[in-house]
Amino acid sequence: MTFRTLFLILLLKCILEYPQIVSDGLDEETYDRMQKRANYLDHEMATLLQELEHGTLKQIVTAWAALLWAALLQWQFWALAGVQVLFLGLCWKLRERSHDEDSSDEEESSYTESEESEGEDPSERDLAKIYERRIQWSVHRLAHRRQVVEELVRDLLLVSRERFLNSFFPVLQPAIGVGSACEGWSPQEEKDVVYCVLVPLKPPRGHTFHLELDTSGEMPQKGMCVCVELVCTCTGEQLGSNKLCFLHHCKEELTRNQKPSLLETLCTGPYLDAQKIALWFQKFVNSAWEEVLQSHHYSMKVLPSTRSCKLKLKKARRKPLLVDIIFGVQQGDSDIFLSSQPTDALVPPSTTWLETYAVAEAMFFQHISRQAPRHSCYLKCMQLCARILVGTGFSPYTLKTVVMHLLTLIPLAGWCRRDFLLRLDDVIQYLRCCVEEKRLNHFFFGNEDMPEEISLPTDFQTAQPINLFQNLVEDPDAHAKALCEANDLKDQLRKWLFYGI
């Protein structure tokens, strides 16, 4: 209904309801007819107004509904946009946190570039303090990752004991962390650090180990063969055992009722075979990995190796962990072992095991850590000097030997943090003097300053000191080169302190 129609109806109603009185002479019939007509028009007007009101209300409701729907759509849009922004922000925050965690493994958070460059001309001692604090974080990282490795290997060995409980494979003893990374320092960059652990082997029931000298080897790292022999298990404490004696039961009965002896599995002839043991353990790790707790956090890959078990562990957005599990046979009750690991210069036959002092060295540094004051700097000295020696003819083992000698010559109270620069100078000067004299004594032979906690074979204690610089005595050119490199070490130290290169 239009506005014009509504206006005409109202006008008609007014005319009819309020007619002009022309005369008083209207008859009663005409008056009644006009009154009925007015009532009819009132009814029609009320109906029309009601319809108009209802139609207008519907239009208003429809309009408001449209406005509310548009607002609702806009609210949904902005809510969705807000959720997306929140999600993106959360992802960014998580990525930043992950980056911060990795960065905490790479840099010291409390030292910024502005703090390091503060001052026009920092002294060498100030720079030494800065670098000492940086190295402190490196030492902490090594310690943390070493703990992860130790837990992993411990869990693997627990599974192995359950797997091989009723077999005659070698009995795997608790692992011992050896090498520079497990001692708390490393000459390599972090991505190249290898955490080495030695797993001692004991003979299984009914077997015994005898060590035979390999006369083709030479000191200081001689080779030996591990001869495996069967022993009688018929009497004594084995009496109540259901195991058959390999010596006094027929072969058919042993084959039918008992698993094969060690001589039939991991030996070549009568000798323990390092390559067979490495392959056996590699297969075990591949099959047992899912039973190890760390399998939920790390992916694992067994790397190719003939005389050890090398593992590469990878965790999301973290640097991989490289682990080298080697095997050893103890010499008597001492801390000297025969190792399956070859040297860089020598890969012996699979039945030849090389003498290693790695366990004795680990015991020595454990002894020092218990005796030294808190925040001692000897590990940080080794860390920095190892980086300086990269590219020279001096090996990390040379550095380790120098520091071990100094740790027994200089009281441990003199290795505090404030002595960092002095001890760095001592290391370089000691090495330089050894090069000049063409002599660096092996730490474990004929050393009267050996701590009592280190257990050595008797012949080590009475032996003449072995010269690790014997090649400098025999080769004048090598001596001249070593002397030149030793004289440059102090300049290299200053470069590291001032420029970090």
C-alpha cells in the first residue's frame, strides 16, 4: 500500500466523520444510513492500518535481519582472521623458541656483540675472559650431549642382557666414556664431534680369555690377541646349572640342547674376532632400537664400520649426535684395555686388538674433576689450545699429554678461572720446550707422579719413559717444522683472543 492511498483514505475518513451540517432538517433514515457508512469505513480503515503496520514491521524486521546477518558475516570473517593471525603468531613463537634452544647450544646468551666490543682497545686479559666464558658454554654443551649418549648406550646394553641371557656371546659390561668429547673438550667443531664409548667384554659361562702378545706390534701401542678357551662347567658352582659342559658332553648333545659356544660364533680360530663382534652388535642395535626409550625422540642410523658400531642420531631441528661404540678387553684388573678400534695409521688383522690408554685417561680426568676447585679452567685451556693446533703437525693426543703432565706439576689450586691466561701460556711454553728438547714422555709409562686412583699393570710402572717425539729425533726436517709451528703458537693464541680466528 502506497503513501498516496493511505492519505486519501484518511482524508475520506475525516470528511465522513466530520460532515458539514447544511441544515437541521435531515431525516432519521438518512442519518442512520450515514452512520452505518461511517462505521464500515472505520472498520476498513482499522483493517488497512493493521495490514500497513504488519507490512512495515516485516520490512523493518527484514532490514534488521539483513544488517545483523551482514554483521555476523563480518564477525565470522574477523574471528577467522584473528584465529589465523594467532596461529601464525604461535608458529613463529615456537620457531623462535626452537631457534633459541639451538642457539643456546651455540652461543652464550649473556654475552652480546656489543658487550664484547665494548671499549676501544680491550686488553688481552679482558679478551681472555670473554673467550673463557664462550668456551664454558662449549664445555657445557659437550657435557649435556655426553649424558644423552651415556643414557642411550646404557639402555641398549640393558636390552642386550635380556636378549643374550641364555647365549654364549661375550658379556657386555657397563660402557665407559672415552676420548676428548667424553672428557669435556674437543678439537673438532660441534657438528663433527664424535662421542666414543668403550664397552668391556667378559667371557661367557664356560669360557675364558687369555691375552697373547702380537710380536709384530711395537710400543707404545702394542697389539695382542684374545685367545678364547673352553673351561669345564661340570663341577663347582655350576653343579646346579642346566648348562651342558662344552668339554665333557658330546657334540651331538650340545648341538641338540644348547646354543653354540663363543668359539663357533665370534671367533676366527681360537681368537676373538673384532670385526665379527662389531657386525654382531650392529645387527643387534638395528633390531633392538624400537625397545630403547630414545627411539621416541631420535631417529637412528648405523654407519658403516668394520671394527666398531657407529651411530648417527637425529632429533628434529637439532644437530646430529655421532656415537662410536668400541669394544675392549681388560688387562687384568688395570685401567689398560685392548681395543677393537684401529689407529689412523694402522688397521691390524681382525684378531689383533690394540692396547689403549683411553680408559686410564678418562679415569685421570675424573680424578682431576673431583680434586680441582670449582670453575677450574683446564678443560677450557684444552678446548682453546686444540683449536689453535688445528692445521699443525701436533695431534690432539700431544696436547692431552702436555696438559696431563701440567696437571700433576702445577697445584690444582692454580687452575682457577683467574689463572686462565697464565695456564694457556704454560701449555704453549711446555709444548715448545718439549719440541726443542725433542722429547715428550708418554704419561702412563715410568711416571712417578701417577695418581694412586689410576690402576696400571706392573710393567707400566717400572718401564722406561716412552718418547712421543721420537720422530723429531730421527727426522731433522720434521723437527725444524715442529719448532717453527711451536714458535708461532703464541701468535695464533693472540689471533684467537682478538679475532676468534
